[in-house]
Amino acid sequence: MSDREFKPLNIAVLVVSDSRTEKTDKSGKLLARRLEQAGHRLYEKSIVADDIYQIRGLVSRWCAAADVDAILTTGGTGVTGRDGTPEAVSVLFDKEIEGFGELFRYLSYQEIGTSSLQSRAVAGVAGGTYIFSLPGSSGACATAWDKIISHQLDYRTRPCNLVELMPRLKEF
């Protein structure tokens, strides 16, 4: 057991899709449910089309909000023509967290084999806000949350976690 108290974060969820609606969305709902079950607060959940400027605009707005600690996006990380989430968010990064994509693809490889190379999952920090961009499948979202993000967004995780770095994210 950790000697630290859990620190709930405000987390926004963005579903990137040309076809999903609130009724048919599984991945965004899974992420919202998982983060709330962990003790965090859902700041807002939205669905936008696979459009770099719509994605970037909403993520920028959330990064500018003082009370958003992290953003989870799902969808648009593949290699087809309309997949542009990494391009939309990575230009916002003050720092990229390269290890996230590497670790995610490693874990995915254990589950889906070489198909994992099609994922362009990325993470970074923008304006003091953590951004994690995940594939659109609910299985990929579960893997990312359960095996990586939930631990790094938990202040009790040892030897270190991303929450303990939050007070220093805006140092320049």
C-alpha cells in the first residue's frame, strides 16, 4: 500500500470519428467509465470529425482551460488518409512523451501481433496538460488505460508517476 493519497484529476475525452455518434461510441465511453471508476473526474466528452483543425481547436481549448489536467483522444491514429490525430495534437506539444507510443505498441504487439505497427499512438505535454492519443478501438483504449495511463495518472504509483510532475510542467 502506498503512503500517498490519491489525487483526482480532471480529464477530458475526445472521440475522433467521421462515423461514430454518442449512441455508437464505445471507446470514449470506455475511457470515461474507466477514469471515473479510478476516482478521476470527467471534465468533458466530445466527438469530432477526422479533421485536423477541429481536433486541434478543441484540444487547444482544453489545454488553455486551467482546470483540465489531462486529455485522452481516441481515433484517428492509423495510417489512412483521414487519420490525422497525431498531426493535430503533436504540434501543440511542449514536450513529447516518446515512451508512451513505444510502450503502447509493445503491449499491443502482445495482444494483436504485428498489426500493432499500424498504431501511431502519441503522448505529450501542452501548456501543462497531458495529452494521450489512442487508437479508436475499445480494446486499444482498454490496453492503454489499464496498462499505462491509469498507473501514470495515479499519484500513488511508485517509483514515479506523471502526477507528481504536474506542479513543474510549466517551468521554462
